[in-house]
Amino acid sequence: MSNAQEYSITRTRATWKPRVDARDLPFFANGDGNVFLGVSGDQPASYTGSGRTLVGMPPYLGLLEGPAPSGLTRPKLVPCDQLPEEVSIDYRIDGGFNNNCVVASWSVSAESGCEVEWMCLKTFTGMQLKYVMPKKRPPLVFALGDEDAFAYCDKKPCDECAFRCKNGFVLYVGVRNLGIVAAPLDRISSLNLKK
């Protein structure tokens, strides 16, 4: 019987923490309330920095420069810490080395008139979009693989320590009658802060 370590296909092969440009995804809106998400612009994917300080520059960054496309505007993003009491958005990172994921949850009171319609996770290598279908209850799970699955440790769930393995990820949440909520995955647990 072999004691060889088994590695999941989703396990990262990155030897240092990946990074991505800090700017938000390029969301656009029209006068009818439709939301659009840009995936590429007129510049190819590239890196800035060198060695272990490479920062990914996805092709959608070109859409953030200059004015919005004709007939569209850039909606203002609502910071997660400025949500009304009736709406809450949360996340946790789970899985460890072999099976990384982000578990997104939400709570919206019926009186608020709001409804979570979709969630989009910005990652090191791109983005994932999921719709909250009728009768869907929390959570939504975003499975991670390759560079997006980078982890310093194998804690399940994440301890939210100072290493912040997913720093750079942002969870965007489309909330009807509120807008697009932005929740960066950069939380550090108060249990991990020295007093």
C-alpha cells in the first residue's frame, strides 16, 4: 500500500501567491436597468512587476480607461460595509490545498424590497458568475482551481489569518433595488489580531 500524497486536479501548482490588478471588474448599465460585464478590451492580458511580484493585468482593464461605451454608464458600487440593515452579504473560504472554494451567503428581509439576483467572483485568473435562481437558498459555492486555489495552509475553513490568501478576490452581488455590492475577500479575523 502506497503512502504517496494524492493531489486533486484543482490543486494549485503556483509556487508563490498570485496577484491581480486591484481595479474592479468593468460593469456597465443602461437606462433600462440592464447590467453588462465586460470581459475583454483592446489590450491583451499581461503582467507588471517581475519575479515573485508579478501582478496579472487581465484584458478587461482596457474597458476601465476612457468613457463608458456609447449609451452605457458605469454604475457606482455599494461597499459591503454600507449595506442597509435589511441586507447582508457574507463569505467564507473553505477547502484547504486540494479543494478550495468560496462559499457566499446572503440575507435579505422581505420588507426591504431587495432581492439578490446574481453573484460574480473576481479571482486571480478571471471571474465566475452565478445566478440566484428562484427558490435558491444560500449559499452559492464558487469552486476554485489552479492559481485561484492558492493557499498558504490546509485549514478547513480558513482561519482568516494575516496571510489573506485570497486578497485580490472581490465578490460582486447584484441586488435588485440596491445596485451592485462589492465585498473584497480581505477580512482578517479579530481572533488572529495581536492585542
